[in-house]
Amino acid sequence: MLDRWWSSLRRMRDERTLRKRPIPDALWELTLARYPFLGRRSADDRAALRDLATLFLAQKEFTGAQGLAISDEIAVAIAAQACLPVLRLGLGAYAGFVGIVVHPDEVVARREVTDDDGVVHHYDETLSGEAMEGGPVMLSWRDVEAAGESAEWGYNVVVHEFAHVLDMADGVPDGVPLLPDRAAREAWCKVIDAQFDAFCAHVDGGVDTLLDPYGAESVDEFFAVASEVFFVAPEDLKLEHPELYALLQSYYRQDPAAP
């Protein structure tokens, strides 16, 4: 009874948000034009994505770093791309965090790692995005803004980082998102582990790959990199990695390569 009451209340709240705070028509059309991988989706998908992005904007808190002012253009561009992976999964998949921090450009993070001998090493890492368990999600606006052009080589920082958010839903960043049961998890691991091993062999052998070689760093990065290509260059992924495409299609409940 309580669940039904809460669902009804949430539905009423969402309907009020969609009615009173819709993304303006002109801004939405501009966003679709700037990011063709969004604009080429079906009319039904575009309408659903707009609603989802509207609710996303109402639920998340955007913060500009290094003097960056968060404009409506910035917020909508991020929301639309972030909602693409959960178009069929729903915003509940992003319930574990609130904050999104946007930098004007890449940032350099100081890292610390302890080796097997207990020696601590420090190094700098350049980041265009980062997702942390419980938030926030950090993004470089330069990379987000260029997503329309970078889709040509299968790069999308927003999809990448939000794929990490989905991956961490079960508490472990291991390339395995939250799945319904143990059998589904075992089936997932069988496919993605084999695909990851084959990909790493190609990268190690100096073979040119559709997927960013960064995906060979770990299976969780492989999942994020593959998710990027799935959404922004789906035909290429389906042609070169049909088993991986089918795996992601099943999880995301989408077929972006469909005509």
C-alpha cells in the first residue's frame, strides 16, 4: 500500500515538473542539432529523452568549477547525453548521486598508489571526466561540447562516465552493471570477459581498434568505452563486435543501430 502511494506521489511530482519546467523548444532543437546521435533517434525516443532530461535537471545539482557558469545550454547538453543510456532503464538507475561538477576543460588530478612492496607512488592524471561512487560526476565542458564531432571516432565523455555510474550500482566497478540475478551475471561475464581478453590482445599486438585502447586498462573501462561507441557509433560497433553489441543491446534495452 505504501509503495503504491509513493509511486503515485512521485508520478504526480514528475508530471508537475514536466508541465511547469519543460526544456524550451528552441533549446531542445539546438541540442539535437549539435549532437546528431541524439537527433537521429526516432520521434518517440526523442520525446521520451526530452522528458527524462527534464526530470534529470530537476533532480541533479550542477556546479561550475574554475569560474565556469552553468548555463541552460550546458545543463541540457549534459542531461540529454546522460539520459541516453537510461532511456529504457529509468532515472532510478542514477538515484545514488546528486552532484555534477563541470570544469571548462580537462583537469589534472594528483593520484597516490601503493605497490606490492608497500612503496607509495604519486603521479598526475589528466581527466576529462570522472565518476565517483555516491557522486559527484565530474565532466570537462570542452569534451561535452565537442561530442557531436567526437562521435565520429566513438568518443563521448558523458556516456562514458555515466556508464561507470551504472557499473557501480552494485557497489563494485567491475564492468558488470546491476543485473536481475546470478544467472544473468554469469552470462554477462562470459561474454564481456571474452570480448575484453580479445580486445586486450589486439591492443597489445598494435592492432588498430574501433574501441579506444584505453578500454584495455580494465574491464570496467572496457564497458564504459564500449558503451560510448554503442550510443554514438552503433553501426560500427554492431559490425565489428556483434556479440558485444548484442550484450549492450540486451542490457540497455535499446537498438540504436536500427534504421
